[in-house]
Amino acid sequence: MKALQKSIIGLGSIGLIFLAACGNETPATDSSNTNSPAATANPATSSSTTIATTTTATEGKSEISAKTNHPQTSQGGQVIESGPYHLEMVPVSEENGTHIDFFLQKGDTHEAIPDAKVTAQIQLPAGEQKTLEFDYDAAGKHYAVFLPEKAPGEYKVVILTDIKGEKVNGRFAFNR
């Protein structure tokens, strides 16, 4: 009888371990949170707006939570694939703040989109909000902006893009 009980307990334990390993998926982001930067980012967004999944970078490593069919053409930053669009944010800490590169590309070949309007809404670690406009760097085929903040902690970033009237937005985060 004891051998049977031990066998059942052993099989049950193995089954639980298997279920835990298979169920370790990154949960989807709840876009209904009205306190998030994305929810307050653009109150007048239309139905054509797409807000992509959040990614978080820690110590130069990124977690990609969006599943894609696109080839992995990356600049080493946080990547979001949203429909035909490739959005990638690369924050680089500097002495006086953070330089943020943003790659906005389209299609399977990841062709740069030079004529979009790109804005970042950033929530600082203390909760203060900042809005910054990106400039297009034609030589680097990406958008760039400098965030003159040095406070340590997590920075939550919502990047709002307007591509000829089509809105494609992404949520990112980085630590300083």
C-alpha cells in the first residue's frame, strides 16, 4: 500500500512540474489600465490605433513579448512587431541623460520609414511625465531624441507614431 501511495505522489509531483514548465508564458499586457502612460498618452486616438506589447530591458538585455513571423533584424534593442511594422527602441545611458534611438520599419525587408511623426511620452521613476519629439537621422535611418534625466529607476516609454495618418504605438521600459 505504501509503495502505491509513493508512486501516486511521485507521478503527481512530476505532472505538476511539467505543468509549471509549460505554463511559464509571458502574460499579455492589460491595455485597460487607465493609470499607464499609454492610457493617458493620446486620449483622442482613433480606431486605427495599434498599441503593441510592452517590453522591458534590464542591464542591456531585452525580453521580447510579441510573437512574430518577421525575420529577426534587430539593432540590439527592445523589439515589437505590430502587423507589418517593426518598432525597436535602443536606450543608451550617457553622462547627462539617455540617448534614445527608435527604428521604425515596414515589411519583411524592414525598410525604414523616414516621414513619420514620432513622439515619446515618458514616465520618469518618480512618476513625472515628459513628452519628447523625435528627429529623423537620415544617415542612420532611425529616429533619435535625448532625455536629459539622470534619476535611477525604471523609465516607462510610450512611443506614438503617425505614419501618414496611421497610428502605430509601442510601450517600452528601461532602467537607468
